[in-house]
Amino acid sequence: MVGTGLKVMAAGLFMVFLILAALYEKWSLPFSILMVVPFGLLGAFLAVWMNGMSNDVYFQVGLITLIALSAKNAILIVEFAVIKHQEGLPLAEAALEAGKLRLRAIMMTSLTFILGVVPLFMAKGAGAASRNSVGTGVLGGMITATFLAVFFVPFFYKLLEEIANWRGKKAGYPSTQTSKETSDKTNV
């Protein structure tokens, strides 16, 4: 069962990657978005472990949900960072500005979802074990992914875009640097 769960998880991550690559028409941006998923998974596993629960099929369904939800927060930041970078801000400033601009939206949507999962986490009665398993994993994962994504996604975006620019220059492709960044380097 664990082998099947890992295959489904890998297939889910791969599908999200392909969809994001098609959306952004770049291979580097999906990586900066998906690098937040391990934070969510870590939070989910810690929450289940701290509550003495097992890795069952309900928990694994919650993990698939968690992949999409943690990627959603990162998409909000990366989307605005791309726009700000296209407007002329350097990568670092664009990433930080995007994090500041989208903080409220990320917190509002994530806290709404987290509070919506609390009844699953605290379920009692018939079928409570399955609801607890889904709720515990998703709750722990979303809390961790939300609060760590705000800090790490701008860093991942900047790092991976710089690597993509460096590899592009090495291969002879044009850089994605803005004209402002290029003129700043030539004026020095």
C-alpha cells in the first residue's frame, strides 16, 4: 500500500509540475512553486505522528490535497514576482515585493481553509477515524506550508531564476533580466 501511495503522490506532483510549466511556459518557475510542498508534507507527517495516528489511505488522500493547496500559496507569490520582474524590478526586489503584496491574500485563504478543516480534525462518532486522519494531516501540513512558504518561496524564486539565467547564458539563450538590471550592470 505504501508503494502505491508513493506512486500516486509522485504522479500528482508530476501533473502539477506539467500544468505549471504549461502555464508559465518555463521550466524553472514550477520548481520554485513545488519546493514548498515538502514543508507541507513535513507538517502533515509531524501532525499525524504527534497524534499517534498511522499512515492510512485517508491520510494519503489528504496528502494529495495538500500538494495542491501548498502549491496554491506559492503560485500567488511567484505570479506577482514574475509580474513585478517584468515591470523592471530586479529579481530579489520583485520576490520580496510579491511576498509583501500577497501576504494578506495567502493568510486569509489559508486560515479559512485551516479553520474549515478543524471539524475534520476534531470529529467524533461513526466514521471519525477517517475524518480525523484526513483532517490531521491536512491541518498540520497547511499550517506548516502557509507560514514557511511566505518566507521561502521568494528565496526559491530568486535562486532558481538566477540558475535558469546562468544556464541560459551558458547555452547562449537570451537572459530574462530586465533592461533596468542590464543597464545597472553596464553603468558600474
